Amino acid sequence: MGYTWNMNALFRARVDKRLLREAGAVCREMGLNTQEAVRLFLTALVKRRELPFKVTTQTPEDELLQPIARRAEILESFYAD
């Protein structure tokens, strides 16, 4: 019988302390910890081959993160009659 090795890697990322604290509180409300939430996110990312949520804008500056077609619409709206 063969052995299956579960290879784990340590993943580190710099995150704002306040954001991490607030995310941790939300995770606890859901019965998770932040490590489990990150694993869920990465699993969904790989399965879907896209972000597992819709990226939306919250500020005018965030409009720059929109797809190029949307940015073109925004630019054209500045020159519309």
C-alpha cells in the first residue's frame, strides 16, 4: 500500500493589524479562524479559476480597478454632452 503525503507550506502575508483583528472577529462569528478562511479562499480560487467574489468599487479611486471596458465607459462619461 502506498503512502499519501500531505505537504503543507507556510504562507505569510503582511496585513494591516486592524484589518486582521476585524477579519478574525468576523471569522470567529462564523465558527472559523483566519487560517481556515484563507484556505477556503484559496481552494475556491483554484476551483473557480477566478476570485470567489465580485470585486466592486467603494470609492472613486477604486474605479481604476475595474476592467478596461468599464474604465473606458467612465472616461467617455466625462466627455458626454
